[in-house]
Amino acid sequence: MTVLQSTPTAENAGRGAGNLDPMFRPSSIAVFGASTTPGKLGSVMLDAIGRGGDGSIATFGINPRGADDGFHTSIEAATDAHGAPIDLAVLCIPAAATPVALRDAAACGVRAALICSGGFAEAGEQGVELQNRLASITAETGIRLLGPNTSGFFRPQETTVSFVPTVEHISSGTVAVVAASGGMNHALSFLLSESGVGVGLGVGLGNSVDVTNVDVLRYLQHDESITAIALHVESVEDGRALLSAIRDVSAVKPIVAIVVGRSDVSAFSESHTGALATSWRTTRALLTEAGAVVVDDEHHLVDALAVLSRTRLPASASPGIGLVTAQAGPGLMVLDALLGGCANVPTLADSTQAVLSDLLPPLTYQANPVDTGRPADTFAAVLRATASDPQVDALAVYALAEPDAIDLASAVDESGVHATLPVVLGIGGPGDAVSSATTSAAELGLPVLGSPTSLANGVRALVDDAKIRHGRLGGTSSRTANAPALELPVDEAAGKDLLDALGIRTPDRRVVRTRSDAHRAFDELEQPVAVKILDAAVLHKTEIGGVHLFIRTEAELDTALDALDAIGAPAYLVESMAGPGVDLFLGVRRDAVFGPIVVAGLGGTAAEAIGDVAIRSGDVTLAAATTMLDDLRTSALLHGWRGGPSLDRDEFGRAAVALASYLVEHEEIDDLEINPLRLTVDGLIALDAVVVGSSRTATEGVR
């Protein structure tokens, strides 16, 4: 059975992010299923709402049999008692009772609701039917619904609508958590709080019948109390809407995302591209392209937000990091992690090193990282000199907490460098000493991390955020795929004709139908040549002996033609062979969630084995396309490795944008792939083309 999501109707149009205030900033709350029995969900929720706020929220318990306990018997009675419609209804009742209660709440003017109970789409067909009824009600009435199957949300020190009793221990701050599940909302919020990063809003989406991560992101875009967002993603319903929201929100405030599903490998499709673009890889890559800093685990997420919630670099292709360390060993760990994450740690200018040499002992390393040795009273001057280097855009500073030697925050304050560029501190040592130093740093608005690795994680997030935003500066890609529509099915020659029209180089070739024409083509083309069966119905030519390479003589040509005639070749493709080089693949396909996407990597089966691919959206900009192969772990092979050819990034970018543009413009095509796309000393050349029509019938392909 299909699971529905609510769709606004004409009567409730305008269900935008702005009207989520009744949900997340309610002035009145009604709890359905209220109880005085300890441990019952309605009792726990009432208690949490009462203890978690500042006392300004009017709260009403609703229980048809609870009049003697001081509860109202219906939402109508509660509304009458309040004298106005109630903002938020919290349904702590069995799943089967929720549709009626939700409709009653909407009828009484309640503008938002939260359903805690489970037993919906996650519980089987009967639950799906219940969930679909909820979707229909929200669409018809306009009431906004969080959940079902969620533990709720909270604004520490302001509003707690969560049945997790320890929420009150989460410290207040400026980071919002938007999590697919209530459990991860709380888990991430506790981790952030324990690391000194307070939470401004924590939301567990649950089954997302109505309110989705897109709605919450757009709501947070305009919430001035939130400076950064943690996004936890398990699955994506509307990929394009999510990417659009991330693009808009990340332009205003940073988003750090964690995507679940590393082990989810999608079924192989007809093309190599489809086999490599699994949902997890695709989601991570496209969220990054849209503007999110995507991390691998929850601890890295906390480190990233510790920094990005307090400071942000301007957009930059390669911001330079100045690393100052009071201890060489921890500094080396930070440097190793930064370089491993492709951060730029530039050698300081000679003039900068000259200043540092007057401030530091002669045996310390001063070119970047700057090793100060045990901190002295020159530490502030060292920071100032390093920050003044023209290649330094941010400072990372590590020191053990040594109160008798240095107060790190005071040294930064004395230097004044935090007024001109981002400064991120790493402080190690005993808990009390670190806590004291962290408090001092917080007063200056400085992010503090507790270990060398955490410092590197935080700084890498700072750098990645700046790089990603710089990649978005190219605007949208130009849709100029001036190529004709294809008549399906498509053979190899027609596929390569399309590539020629798109400006992608292909080998010189001839389509021939007789042996005499094949010999004439052989004489006209540069040799050696390849001779292939030309038949749109044959996908895997090599498997049936349909491809013959390195034909240098007339006799070899006749032998190849004999073999092709034996398998019933209706026509032959004779083409010059390309020179040696590095084989890539480049393809575009329609992803079920995100729409058109671009996938590239090394050609052949090795890419499948190691999963070393780069993925971008179908609206990839030329600037982003030119750098997408930098994502590959094997990217060094494309830049003159051992005397080999070097990639022209612009040529590759133009090819990627051209393929993406064609796919977007031609709904009859689902996949278009070049494999191999060979990198030679003369540039890129497409040696094969695969076109898959929307009927999912592969219409070309040499393997």
C-alpha cells in the first residue's frame, strides 16, 4: 500500500515554514491522553511540558474520563476554557484513536499537532492505512502535524514537548537539530550539550506525514536564534525539495549533515552508472553539492558544529589555515588530519617567518605549523604574526592547559586576531583546567575543541563549508545542449553522433554494410582500427565476439569481417583506435529520488569494486563539474601520474554539463553513459556510448 504525505489544497494554501510557530513556539498546548498515573505517556508529557518551560505556556490536559482529575473531557471544552483556539495539540493516545482526535483538534482551530504514538506505516498495512488517513486530514484542514512515531521536540529553557525525562539537562544554545528519528534528535542533542555546544531547537521528525525536514529547514532559515543546523537523514522522499532547501538555508547559516545507510547498495541497473550510484553515496554527494558539510559520524558532527555555530569563513576555493601549536606532537596530529582532509596549510611567507624567528626559540619549526615550544609571553605576538600572513585565512591553535604558563583565551584576546579572522582553539589537559580555559574562550566567542583530532575535524568543517559555498558561486548550469532528439533504439554510431553534437570528441569512424565498403573505410581511416558489430539490439558485443581491435592489415580486416558475418552482423562500425591513456566513465541518469544526476569515476570494473565515484546533481554548474573528479581517491592518476596525460578540467566540466543538460531536456532518455571516456595526451575522447530509453530498454552498450 502506498504511504501518502499531505498535499496542500486551495483551502489551506500557504502552509509554509513561517506558520510552524504554533508548533515550535506555542503559547498554549493541549495534551490528549492526559493522565495522573505515573509512567503513562500522557502523564510524562504533561510533566515535561510543565517542567521544561518558563511557565508562560497555558497547558490543558484532555481525557474523556478525567474530569475528576482536573482534565477537560474534550478539545472543545479546553478551547472554551482557554477562550481562544489552542496552538498545539499533543496526542499521547493509541494510533487507532489519532485520526478522530486530529480532526477534532483541527475543527476547534488548533493549528499544529504532534503524535507520539507508533503503530503507523512502520507497523504494516493496517498502520499504513491509519497514516494515510492522517495525511488526508492535514491536507484537508491545514493543521500542521509532526510525526507520528516521534518523541517530540524541545527548546531548552523555553519549551519541552518530549517524553524523554532527561531533556531538561540539555543546555540552551544556538544549534538546531533536525533528525529523522526522535531517538537521534535526543542522542545528538545530548552529545552537543556535553561538548559545550548548546541546542536552540531539537526536532524528531518521526514518520513525517506532514512536517518534513524541508519544512523545518526553511523555518530555521528565518530563526535568528539559530546559527547552525545539525541534519540527520535516514531516507529522502523529495530529493529536489531537500536540495533546494539546503541551498537556500546554507547560504544563510551552515548545515552539518550525517546520512545513514552506508551499507545500502541499490540493485544494479542496465548501465554502469546506475550500479555505482547507490542511494547513500548519492545522498551524501548531492547534499554536499547543495551546501551541507557532510560528516561520517556523530562525533565529527559535534566537532563541526562547535566551530560552525560560532564562526564561518567567506566562500573560498582553498582557504589557508595557519596552525600554531605549543606542543609539537599534538600539532603533528592536527596537521596530518588537515592535510588528509585536503585542507590548505600553506608555507608562511619569508617575511612572516622572519618576524617569527625573532619571537621563538631557534630550533622550533616556524614555516607552518608554527611550533612555539612551551608558551611564553610572546605567544600573542606569534598569533598576530601568523594571522597577518597573506595566505592565512583562519587560525587553528592547540595548547595544553598550563595556567602557570599561558591563558590561551587571554593570549588570543591580547593578539586581537579573532577580530579579523576565524580562530579555533584546541585545549587539552585536566578537566578543571580545560573547563576554565573553555569558559574564558566562550566569552570571546571562540570555539574550543578538546583534542587534536577534534580540532582538526572542526577546522576541516570550516574549510569544507567555505569550499562548498565557493563551488555554488558559478550559478546554475547553462542549458545549451543543442543536440537533436534520438530515435530509439540507438546503436553505437548514433550514440557517438549525439556526443559529437554535444561537443564531446569521438574517434573517426565509418558505418558500412558491405565488405568492400569496410575495406574502403580501412584505407581512409588512421590505423590501427577497431571493427565492431553495429546492432542496437546487441548490448554486450564483446561477449559474442562482436569487437575486434588493433586491425592493421587487409588480411586482419577480412578475418574480423568473417567473424562478424558468422554472428549475423547487419552492419559494421569501423573506427580509428585512440591512443593510450587513463580510462574514465562519465554518465547521467534519472535517480528515483533526486532526478537527473551526473556520475563519474575510473572506467572498468575496478570502480565498482572500490566505489570510487563522484556524483553531482543534474543542475551541476560548470564550476562544480570541473572539480568533481577531485572527489576520487584515485584522482592523482588524472594529473600526469608517472608521465601520463593530465586532465583538462574545463573540457571534462563542459562534457558533464552537456550530458546533464541533454538528459534534463529529453524525458525519453533515462541513462546516457560514456564508458570508457579516455584521457589521452590530446584530451578526452569517448570510445563508447550507452543510451537507455525511458522504457528501461538499453539501446547501446559495449562492455
